[in-house]
Amino acid sequence: MDASIAQRQRVSSGAATTSTPDIRVVQLGPGIGAEVKGVDIAAGVDEKAFARVRHALDAHSVVILRDQDITPAQQTAFAQRLGDLRVSFYNRYAVPNQPELSVVSNIKQDGVAIGIEDAGMLWHTDGSYLKTPDMYTVLYGIEIPHRDGKPLGNTLFTSAWGAYESLSDSMKARLAGLRAVHSFVHHLDKKASLGKLKRAPLTEKQKAELPDVDHPIVRTHPLTGRLGLFVTEGHTKEIVGMPGEEGDALLNELWTHLKNPAFIYTHTWRKGDLIVWDNCAVHHLAVFDYGDIPRRLHRAGLLGPVPV
Ligand code: OGA
Ligand code: MN
């Protein structure tokens, strides 16, 4: 770890107590999840305030800014302060005039979906099927479904490092050096077989553009150096060199472990929530319990490094 990262970590660990006037960081979940209070993106976020958000992200992996009222351009500008944005290959659902943002929604206009309808319905990290998966995701809640006054469509986050650190020494030894295949084609096939696919199948050209990739099963966080478990039910197809039952059993054991409530922060959305999460530190899942009740969010993804 280089000196600047160590410096940032020192700052991060003090984030909940150091004072930037009017900004407070409130921890929400078990090791992951924090609300940063006192930031109004539309009004402008100065360097000092932005540094508090960043530090909270390093320390808590999932950061929530509530009561935001922002335009697509403002969301894009804010997200850009975290790094380089990915302009999605799957840009069919870009926000009009804002190719950096994708619409996540179940809403149809004239019978046509306005956004990605099945985003996140299996545990995953964003872009793990790419050589360079997304580092951060910035998701903004515009329409949140309710039934009988109760908000629906929660997003769950689980801690990759919480899950890794609690493994037995023998399991850690077993996983050391192993790699796993992540596959978008497999992901869509799996969604289809579970009846969760709500998009057109990939064309052969799209498939060719999205070849399977492999990544380490134990990933080192590029900023904190912390080790995290990096296999997901959504995208991990098999363990390299361990196809068949043995590999499947091991993957199932790790997926089950990652779903232990001890590692999970459940986010109940409110309109105006902006969530930033660290895909190197957490996995996430969208709960689809709202049927046709409208839900609409805008998402930005930040480019990340090759996982090591
Ligand atoms: C995503 C995603 C979760 C949700 O957009 O990447 O996983 O709750 N969304 O919509
Ligand atoms: Mn996602």
C-alpha cells in the first residue's frame, strides 16, 4: 500500500468523528453502509465536503446521501468526481442526452421498456464479467414503489471482506490462488432459467463482444488492501481448473456464506436517495417485490482496475 493510501485510510477511520461543519457520517449496517448527512448535491459540494463523502465510502463501502433533488447532469458531474465514468456497452437504456447514465426501471411507455427491468436480480457486483469491472456505482432513486404505504424494491448489500475474513483458515488456504470465470452470457442464461430475465436475448455479435473472463476468487481491494470474496451467484460460472461437482459445491458454499445476514446491509429506498457503493468491497441484490408498481432509478458506473 502506498503512503497516500495509508494517509487516506487514517483520515477515513476518523471520518465519523472529525468535523466538517454540518456534515455527519452515521453508520447504518454491520461494517458496511453509512449515511452522510448534510450534503446537498444540487447546492454544490465543495472539496472538503466531497472528501468526507469519499472517506466515508472508503470506510463504509456503501454511502447514502438522502433527500437529493438533482438533474441527470448533476448526477453525472457528481459521479465524475469519483473517477472515469463507464459509458455502458448496454446503452439501449441511456438517459436521454446523458449517455453516462442508464435507466433502471420496470416502467413501459407505449408498451416499450424505458429502462433495464431486471437489473441486479441475482447477487452480483457490477461489471464483474468484464476484464475491468466497475469500481463504484452511483444509483439515484427517482420513483420508489410502495404498497400499503410500505416501500418496496429494497437493495441488499453484503460485505465481501466481512465474508472473507470470517472464513476458516482451511477454507482461506483452499481458496488462495484460485480463480473463477465470470460470464455475462451465463448470467443471462441463469436469469432466464429462473424466470427472471426481462430483456431481449443477446445477439451473436453482443455475445462475441462479451467473452468470459476470469478473476481471483480472493480479491485485494485496490485502495485499502483488504481481502474480499469475489464470486457471485449472478455471474460466476465456474472455478478455473475445477469444473463439475467439486467446483459447483464450493461455489454454492461461498454464495451461501455471503448471504449470511451478519454481513448484510439492507437499503430501504426513499425518493431522492443517492447511493454510492464500492463494487470491490460489497456485492448487491435488487429485491423484485413490486410487480408493475413503478420504480425508476438512474445509474452511473465508474471504471475500475483489473482485479488482483
Ligand atoms: C444496478 C443494480 C439494484 C437495484 O443497477 O446495478 O444492481 O436495486 N440495481 O435496482
Ligand atoms: Mn448492479
